[in-house]
Amino acid sequence: MGKTVRTITDSYHYESEMMRNFRRGLRRSDQLVLDELMVYSRKHLAAASLAADALPMEMFLLSMLIEQQKQIAQLRARIELLEQSAGR
């Protein structure tokens, strides 16, 4: 019989556990940032489960990048509005 494949949720929990010592070594402010990044990746677990051939950690990192890019786009839009209202 074939090898049982871990679910993406199980992989997420496994990777989170593997980062525990790394997280502990970070400054408190960096720990909070890492925690936020992990929340970002958790938001996309359903999509990550569809990427059968990808490594789970790659999907988690891409999910983090997607969320960061969305925030960058929102901030750019806000800056543009502020510049327009300032008459630039």
C-alpha cells in the first residue's frame, strides 16, 4: 500500500511546531510579526490543499506573500488618495 499523505492542516501544524525553537529565539516584536505571518498562511490552507505537487512550506510562504501584497496595494491606494487630496 502507498504512503499516507499528510493533510495540509496537519502539515501546517507540523511546520508551526518545527518553528517553535526559531520563534523562541526571536525578539518579542519579531515573534509577533512571525505570529501574524502564520495567521496569513492559515487563511489560505484551502487553496494550498489544491496544490498537490507543491511542498507545504512553499504554499505557506506564498500565502504570506499574497497577504503582504494585498496590504501593500491597500497602502498604495491610501497614499494615492492622500496625495490627491493634498493637491499633488
